[in-house]
Amino acid sequence: MDSISDKCTELKQAYDSCFNKWLQEKFLQGDRDHDGACGELFSKYQVCLREAIKEVGLNLDDLMDDHLGTDQEKTEDPKDKEHRSDKEDKK
Amino acid sequence: MRIWGTEYSFNDRWECIILAAFRKYPNLFNPAVRALDVLDRRVDERGRLISRRIIGTSWSPPSWAIKLLGLSRMPMTYVSECSVLDLNNRTLTLKSTNFTLASIIRIDETLTYSVVPGDDNRTLLEQEARISVFKLPFSGSLENLMADRISSMAGKGREAIEEKSELIKRELESIGNHTDSS
């Protein structure tokens, strides 16, 4: 998959190859050392990407803002569940 | 706000499906996805893999909405996504929200891949979207339009995962065969 900036695509794909291999062969087997395996490629890619984000006009701080509630799970309003629709379960 | 949700079971092991999920793009089923970048990736203190990505799509709100809002047609719409891969609980949760036009439309989507209880060979995908359109008199109809689109995209997304999962299984088989013969 291409990067948002053409000039980062090559670095991004080099990192992706490393990551996909690491995920399959290491992480799923219990080895959690991402940085040891792919950290160098990730850093090179990030230097290019950070510059590209500025050029595109996106705000990195906003992108990194934890609005998604990953670390602090959002409490779910039970009322919302009643509005669920389109239940399907194809087996 | 409109809330939409669905569930689906894949006939593949969780490990294979989550590998497919990380390799979902590019695919022929979601041609609107044009770019994808990883902004951050780390393993947290609980051993979970945390990823933050930005996804660039050529999707745009309907032209009547763009006109009414006085916007110019956008070349790219950006979505920010954070995922947690938890091997202990065997879950992969991806939460995304649109970054472009966030003051007018907000689509929060959550996808969770987990093992079907009691069946290690199947994987459950739970998907939910919360759609809010602000500051518009016809927000309800636009929210319904978005929900219909998400519903149709969800089916295409599952096809993409199934295709990638088949690819990964073939790769694993060829590695296995290679190992056997060496």
C-alpha cells in the first residue's frame, strides 16, 4: 500500500515487509521485540512521513491525540444498544 | 446520532484472520483506500501491540452536501485509526474516526476480531459505527446515507479479509512444504 506521500512509499513498503514477517513469525510466537526487528526501518520511514504530514497540511498532534479511547476504554451507554440494527450472522 | 452494527463469522483461525486484517489494504474490494501510513507502533506494558495509522481515501460526502456546506471537493479524506492486538485474550480491536470534516460529520467505527467461543477454527468479527452529522437541518438523512454506505462497505471489507486470509494460508502451506522437503 502506498504512503500518503509518494516519496515515502518505498521506505514504507520496506518497513511493511519487515513488520508483516515479524508479526507472523515473531509476535504471534510470543516475541514482543518490534523495535529490535524493524525499529531501524521504522525510524527511517518516520523521518520521511513526519515531513510529508506537514506538507499535506495535517496536524500530527491532532492525529496522535487519543480521541479513540484506546488506553481508557469508553463506558458504553446501554441505551445505545437498543438502536442497533442490521444484525446479521452468516455462517 | 445513528448507530449501526453487524456480526460475521469467518471460517478461519483467528491468527490467520488478524494477519489478513493487518494486510487488508490494498485490495480490489475497497478501491477508495489510496494510502495508508503507520504513525506509531509499540508494544505496551501488557504485551499488546498498539498501532496508530492514518488512512487516505478518495471518499467524499455526496455532492449536494458539499455544495450546501460551501466546501470544495476534497482530493483525499483522512481517517485516523488506533488498533490493539492482544494475544492473551486473542482479540484485535480497531477503532477509527474521520479526521477530515470532523466538525461536520463524525464516523466512529469499531471492529473487533475474536475467536468464536468454543470453536478455534472460526473468528468472530463485530463491527459498529456511530454516525453523527452536525449543524445541518437534514442531518438524519445524511446519517442514514452514511449508514447504508458503511453497511455495503462492510461486506466488501469482509471479502477483502477472506481473500487475504486465503493468500496467507497458501503462504504458510508453501513454507510448510519447503520445510518438509529440506
